[in-house]
Amino acid sequence: MTDKELRRLSKENLLQIMIDQQKRIEQLEAELEAKDQALAEKAELLDSSESISATTQKLETILAETEKQASTYIDDLKYMIDNLELRLGDTPVRRRRRVEGKSE
């Protein structure tokens, strides 16, 4: 609407246009607020998923290190048992007889 057309309108018409514009502004503000809230919720969800991802990676690293240490510990135990058996002169047959309680 041009300035000339606006000047020809009555005060009642101008007031009605202003009321309509105010209603439209309020509607747009409400929509904007709802979209801002939805965006904030999505950002929070994204932050949460990134936190979960980082925690998962840390746990995977800890698990891998624990498995490595357990494997090393088992290998060390096997090595110590083998050395002990050599010192005692144990063979698999003798060991089985000893465990079963049979004499040679």
C-alpha cells in the first residue's frame, strides 16, 4: 500500500491495520519462540550424543588396554608355570598323575 493510499484511509481503517499487524507480529514471535525452543532441544540432544560418543570411545580404550594387560598377565603366568615345571622335572603325564593323586 502506498503512502497516498494510507493517507486516504480513515482512522478506523488505520487502527484496524495496526491491530492486524500487531496480531501478525505476536503470531510470528510465538512461532519464532517455538522454533528457538526446538532448536535448543536439538542442540542439547546433540551435545548429549557427543558426550555419549566421547564416553564410549574412552571406555573402548580402557577395555582394549585391560584386555592387553590381562593377556600379558596370562602369558606371564604360563611362562612361570612352564619354568616351574622344568625345575620340578614335571612333564604333562607326571603333572596329570600328581593332580589325580596317583603315584608313578
